Amino acid sequence: MKIVIGNDHSAVEMKNEIREYVKAKGYEVIDVGTNSGESCDYPLYGEKVGRAVASQEADYGIAICGTGIGIGIAAGKVKGVRVCTCSEPYSARLSRMHNNTNVLTFGARVVGIEMAKMIVDEWLDNVYEGGRHERRVLQLMEIEER
Ligand code: RB5
């Protein structure tokens, strides 16, 4: 299974640690940058992550900026992407089980590395339940058609 990971300048160090953590969990990882601490614009990297997921180049995406918010808004603009921006593991878990999210974002200036790893674990280790949630997830996708 493939994970695409992207970030802005505020999250290079955290991205590097999370990329290695995700690899160690057995996933193949595509790193779309940035790998520079020089100031850059998060929409570019959010879009890269979103497009890789929407085109099925990757199964899931992880995007990190200062808060996780800007890069999450950007990724969520791509059709077919369902983003969760999480600063704790419970929401990450439920977003997978109920909302079938395919992009996870968080903030390098909001959570520490150990919390980030717990968030990633809950998100990657749980599965979409379908059932009563399927109708609602389909309704989310229908919004993109209107
Ligand atoms: C960059 O300074 C910061 O605005 C960005 O990383 C992010 O937090 C935006 O949502």
C-alpha cells in the first residue's frame, strides 16, 4: 500500500520522521516535498498530496503544515479527497471508520512527534466500516457534483 506525504517549510523535520515511521510500518511512501526549510506556499503541497490520492497513484495521503489546516483545505479542494485535520488520535480513528477519509493532516506547530505518530497509527490501523456510513459518505461525494 502506498502513502503520499507532503508538507510546507514548517514541517520538514516532522515530515522526515513521519515518513520513516510510515515506512517502518510497511508502507511504500512517495514524498512530494518540500524538503527545504525555505518559506513556501502550503496550497501547492496540499494539492500535490490530494492529486496523488485522487489519481490513485497513492492509496492515502498525509500532509503537514504549521497547523495542518491550510494544507488540509488545499488537499480537500481536489475532487475525491476527504480530509481529516487531527490533533488527537480519537478523531483520526473515527474519521477512518466513519468518514472513510483518504488524507490526514496535522500541524507540526500543534502536535509533538509522539502525538503525531499516535494519530498516524489510529488513522492507518483502522478500516472503514461502511454500512450505515456508506450513504453519508456517498452524500459527501455528491456535493462535488452540484
Ligand atoms: C506557515 O507559516 C503557516 O501559515 C502554514 O504552515 C500553515 O499553518 C497554514 O495553515
